[in-house]
Amino acid sequence: MTLRASHIWKLVGLAGVMGVAATGVLAARNERTRRAYSPDEIRSVLHERYTQAYAKQSVQEEIELEPVPSALRRRMKKLIRRRS
């Protein structure tokens, strides 16, 4: 069986469409995974990564962070919303 040029281009087009579909599936799965975390969980992970990086840089093992009171956090969000 010989492939004509038109058949080759059809196969190339089909492979391209399948690649785009696969990329969309992966992007959707990653987005669902990312949205599964609450903002507080994300914030705590980022704080933990920051302290680890800072501790490595300053040759300390661990740095204590003071928790931000939720009332202060609410006021800050309110101020930011008003300004935007």
C-alpha cells in the first residue's frame, strides 16, 4: 500500500488535532488539581517554602513566622478591594 501526499497530510493533521486535545486534557487536569487547594493552604505552603529558602541562605535551620490574625487579613483584603 502506498501513501499519497493527501493521505500523509491527513495523518499529520490528525496527529496535530490529537496533540492539541491531549494538551487540553492535561491543562484541565492541572487546573482542577490547583483549584483543589484553599487559599490558606496555598499561603501556608508558600510561607513554608520561603522560610526554608531563607534558612538555607542565612545558614539557620528554621525561622519562626508569626501568624497573621484573620481580622487583620480581612481588613487588608477590604482595603485592597476598595482601591482597585
